[in-house]
Amino acid sequence: MKLLRPQHRPARRRDARAADGGYGVSDRPDWRDVDWAAHLRTIEIGGTPINYVDVGEQGARRPIVFVHGLSGQWQNWLENIPRFAEQRRVVALDLPGFGCSPMPRERITIDYYGRVVAELCGRLGLAPAVLVGNSMGGYVAAETAIDAPEVVERLVLTSAAGISQGELPLGQARWGAKALALAIRATGPQRRRYTARPAFRHWMLSTVVRHPTRLRPDTAFEGLLKGSGKPGFMDALIACLDYDFRDSLPRIGCPVLVVWGREDAIIPVRDADVFVELIPGSRKVIMEDTGHVAMIERPVAFNDELERFLAQEVVPGELEQTRAAVSVAGDRVV
């Protein structure tokens, strides 16, 4: 069997010395100054308690809903929530089987996760919201935009799954998942201690993050490693491999921004081109010297791009004309 090779190999530890000054720098307000416990909530959807964080006030500006990826949790968005919560309501959830949300009663699938996000938005009075998803979370956010368009005002896909993962043989993916499970078997406190060591940080995160040693240890742990080892991992991985929604992507009718790290070693940057080709009127931003989690690796640049996207006005009828013409917008590289 021919194994698929990533387009970009993980960086070497010494390569971090050449990273520019914006890499790994926290945005303001600093997430470390937020009393997160005061903003934690739970809502039951389909008989499953869903853990989420709810920050900021709902006003004239559309709320943002952040959706994490495989092996993630709401803390994947620690670097992004505080800035946007100054101006609008921001919600980030733990998908069932991840974070503090238990396994659901029904089978985990991408369309099931999409229904959870849609119902969350409806029940919390968020719709239509701006959905921002990373990796599997982008897969889920796009599925929500397809099946529940009334819920989504704008869509941001950050290194989103949904394109090339279908080319990966299931046996190979399961083997890789089992290897990862063995690597993260350490308890939370052990992982926290290990994350303080640069060599361990690089070993654990070099596939996901371009320069793990440039991340502060608390960001690496709270934002990435804390969510690993949850019971939904394998079922969600199989759900990603089993589902193909490429034929449905042209149905997305809201403004779409595609953000990717040039050196993403998990989902190749060429997938960004496919999303832009299939979603009419979408545009992409490619971040140089960046891996799979641009919102954590380059929070200031990522937040700037999201803010610019939110500030763009949509002319009535423009989206319908764009969908009919199936045109593609230009690129932006940062």
C-alpha cells in the first residue's frame, strides 16, 4: 500500500530561531487575564450535555461561534475569544466526545456535529452567527452552512478538513490514531509538566505547530495538549474519513474566508485552493511559516484577518450573483 506523504515536513527544532517576531505572540486582551470559569455554561442537546464558554455581550454585531478540531476543545480559541468579545458575543463549544462534553447517544458523524452546532446557535439566540472552524471544526462549520444556511451569516475555514482526508486509507489512519493515543497517554498534570520542557513541546506538537518552542508553555498546554486523549477521538476521525461533502460545497451562499498555514503538515495547503474553487465568491489567506493552527501560532495576524473579514459589507443580491457565476476571488498572503 502506498502511504500518503504530507506536502510539508515538520520543522526542525532549530528552525524556530529563524521564525519572525510575530510568531507565538499573544494578542490583547491577554487570555490569561480572563476569569474563564465565570463564563462556562452547559446546554443539553439531543440528551447530551454540551459544555461551552460564552463571553461578551450580544448587540448589533453578529456573534461568533468557534468550533474546534479533532482532539481539541473550546480552549483552542483562547487567543481569539478575548479580542472579539470586546465588541460582540463569542461562544466556543466542546463538541460531544471532546473537552468536557461527554460522548453522545447517537453515532458521531460530521452531519451530526453540524446539527449540534445549528441547534446550539438557535437555542442560544446566536443565529445567524459567524462560524469559525479549524480542521475538523471547519468541516463541521461548512456542513452547518450547507444544511442550515439560516444559522450562518459568515464562515471562516481554518485548515479545514473535508477535501484530501478522503484519500487516506482507513487502516493507515487508524494506525496513526492509535500511535497518537499512546503518545498522549500521560495524565493532564504530567502533560503540563512535560510541556514546560522545550524538547517535549517540540516532540509532541511539531506535526501540528510549525515552531512549538516559540509557543509559551501555558499556551501549548491549555490551547492544544489539554484537550487530547478524549473518548470521541477515534469515532470523530472515522467520521471525517467516511464523509464527502465536496459536491455540496457550491451550495454555501454566505461570505467565506479560507485561512491556511503554508507549512501545514496535517492538511496540505493545496486543499485551500479546492475550497476556494468549490465555494463561489470565497477567498483565501495563506500565512507563511505557519502550521495547522494559525489562530494559535499567529493570533494577532489571524485576528486581524478575521476582523477585516467581519468588516466587509455584503451588497444585497451580490452573493446570489456570485453563486450563479461561480466566480472565485483573489488570494492574500501574509
